[in-house]
Amino acid sequence: MEKYVTTPIFYASGNPHLGHVYSVFIADALKRYWQLKVGRAFLITGTDEYGQKIERTAKDSGISVKQFVNQKSHCFAELWKKLKVSPDYFVRTTDDNHKHNVIDVWSLLTRSGDISLGDYTGLYCVECEQFYSEHQLVDGCCSIHETPVIQYSKPSYLFNLSKHLQSVLSYIEANEDFIQPENYRREVIRFLKESDQENLSISRTDFQWGISVPGNNEHVVYVWVDALFSYLTAIQALGGAKQNLANTIQVIGKDILLFHGVYWLALLSALKFPFPEKIIVHGWWTLRGKKISKSNPSSLIQPIDLAGITTIDGLKYSLLVKKPLGRDGDLTTKTLVETINSGLANSLGNLVKRCTTLISKNHQGLLKTPDKLTTYSEQSIALIAETDSLLSRLEKAYQEAQLHEVCFLVDALISSANTYFHERAPWNPKDSNPLDHAVETLQIICSLLHTISIVYSPIIPNICFDIRRQLGIEERELVWPGRVEILEFVINKPESVFQRIVYEGTK
Ligand SMILES: [Zn+2]
């Protein structure tokens, strides 16, 4: 069955930054893995374009709100293009298909008796566009924006949240790998057990920039409710149905965990729609100790400028390998470059270059498919067996979205291949049958590199493409390998697939 992988639908109040890129890289890697595994996988991203904050920001910049969100949305779409990420659907919450979807959902909730008109009173952060309880505040301020919250009491449509919390809780408790990593699952369970929240306010009356509530133009739909259902809009636009939520993997940042782990699921439960297959929660990167956000200009190194130093694959690899997904981590350009040079240039890139150069120089650029009677040395058989068994561990790591573990496992394999290569020294044949020895060694290395170029393609797709090209493998649709295949390799002109990055900066 096909898979859908979603990123958060990013709020179009500012330009994309490295935090957005991290979410997209994770989702893109997972989509690419599932594409190898099941043949049909879709990456969904987009922009969340309604709400009071956007209305205000647009007003401040002196253009119409629609022009403003068009510009911002375009910035996101362009960045993904520049980073060679190709979403299968880019959802915009101001598009007509989304509006229709939200209106349908609203009508269903009204019919099921889950929505009523009332008043909502509470402490509200305009920046977050959400209510907080007293104990979530720090000195009367929102903990994210450090600005005072306002007392808010307005007529509002209310969603009967408490009615659905128990079914959400039961589901999360019964499905251990539903929210990953585990600490975030526990956080949601704790919230659900302690919550005394009766209703969720799901409409606003003090601004206009939103989807009008069906039958009551004085209200617009709360921006979060609107945004959450954009996942469904995208699935439907790709030809899927609401049932496909059940094979959707949702990548989110830890700051929006409650919206997804509680409100989204409660709404789905009220609608009797399936829950997503998994919610994968990632922590934050800080840049030289500072949170990456638009309210912190010094953190705003342009992702595309950084990729100009690190390369696109280098950036993706280093962000994924440097920390387990759920944790927070601090980065500097210098440490990223060191990680990339060690993993991609010294280890992988060098092995490809040395191996293909030898084949070109000593073997007329050709390693024929061995005939069935070829017997390999114990050392070769052991390395192949090690790789074969690694494939199932890698699958597990991909399926659990442990992408740093994927990198760790493949890097360890590359290291074993390098050791094998150096021990057998195929450039300096010394045993009784020198030609066979060298051919066998190079054949095994090329076969491993070919396997690596498939299983590592979700993380470093461009380098992997170059490796296959260097090995003379005809490009066809890739599938996840069950074992290492020994093929024929044709080397035309050995070229470097990854050059060491020279970075003079100290940060
Ligand atoms: Zn806030």
C-alpha cells in the first residue's frame, strides 16, 4: 500500500529557515525510503496562510494579505526546489480545494453534535494563536514568545474536546510506536491524563483573514483546525481518501506536539476518520547556542547559503547524523563541515574514487559478472554476509525514523569496506593468483558500493546517483535490496563523487 509522508504545514508569516529545512529533510528521507520499499510514496508539505498574525504582518508590510502569503508561500516552494526536494503535493490553506475540505469537515462535526456556539474565555497569546492555562505561563508571558498573554473572552464555536480524549488516550496507550520517540508519547499521555480542558475554541471573530464558518460569516475557523485538515486536503488532491490517513507518517517539531497528539486526534476521533499511522517528533537545532527562529535574526543563516558551503547532500547528511531525531542539538558550520568531510569525503568518496581508478587503470574499466562457479575467499563472503544482515537492521531503523542510526550503520559498513580494501590491497597483488585476487576485491567493493548507493539514497540521493553512474549501472527505478547483488561494472571515466570541503571559517 502507498505511503504518505507529511511535514508540518509551515506558517507563512516569515521566510523559511533551517528549522523548516530539518523537518523537510526528515520527511523527504522517509518518503524516499518508502518509495524504495513499496514503490508508491508521496511527500506532502505546504504553507499555512490564515490567521491574525499573518493579517497583521501583511498590514505592516503594506501589501494585501493575499499578496503577502503568495510571496511567502513562493519562498518556501522555491527553497525546496533549490534543495532538490520535490514534494508530490504542496498544499496551501488559501486554495479553494482546502476551503471546501474544511467546510465539509465543519459540517460533519456540526452534524455529529461536536460543535456548539458559546463563549470562550481564556489567556491567549496572539503570536502563537493559542490559549494557555495559568501554569503554562512564565511570569504571565507565553514561554515561546516571552510576551504577555491577553485575557480573551469572545463568542466562539466550541469543539467538545473532553468527549474524545479518552479514546485518544486509549489508542496511544495501546499503540506503543504510534508517537515516536517514546518520551514524546509519554508527554502526550501525561497531558491527556491531566487535562481538564472541556472545550477547544475553534472559531474567531476579531479578524477576517480565515475560512468563514459555514452559515455564520462573523466567525472564521480557528487557524489550527484549518491547518490540521490541510493534510487531508493534500491526500485527497493526490487521489487518496480519508482512509489513507492510516498509511500516513507525520513528521512534526516538538513545539506542535499537542496540536497533533491531542487536538488533531480528538477531531479525527469525532469525525470517525482513521488516525495517522505514525507521528514522528523531532527536536530542535540551535545555531551556535541560539534557537533558530525568525524572531532571532542572528540565527537566520540562509539555508541555501549554508548548502552552498556544505552541498545539499552534505547538509542533509550532517543534520541527520549529528543527533538522534528527538533530541535537541547545537550546530556550527565548522562542525557540519568536519562531519561531512569525515563521512562523505574521506570515507565514502575516497573508496569510490580509489576503486574506480584501479578498475580503469588495471582492468580496462570492466568487471564482468562472475560466472556461477566463482568461489570467493572467506574474507569476501564474510563481508557480504555482514552487509546482508545489515540490510534488515537498516530497514528497522528507517521504519522507526531513526535516521541517525541509519547513517551510523551505513557509515560503519563503509568503514568495513575500507578496511577490507586496504587489507587486500588490490593495487598490489601478492598472492599466487594476483589477477583473481584484485578482480574479486574490486568486484566485492563495487557490489557493496552499489548496494550502499540504494540504501543510502534516501539520505544522500545526489551522491548515490553519481556512484551508480560511476559504476556504469543503468538508471532504473530503485527498489530496496534483499541482499547484495554481484553485477557487471563498467567504469568510463573515474570522477570524484564527493570532494573534501574547504572551509576557512572558525564557527
Ligand atoms: Zn506565544
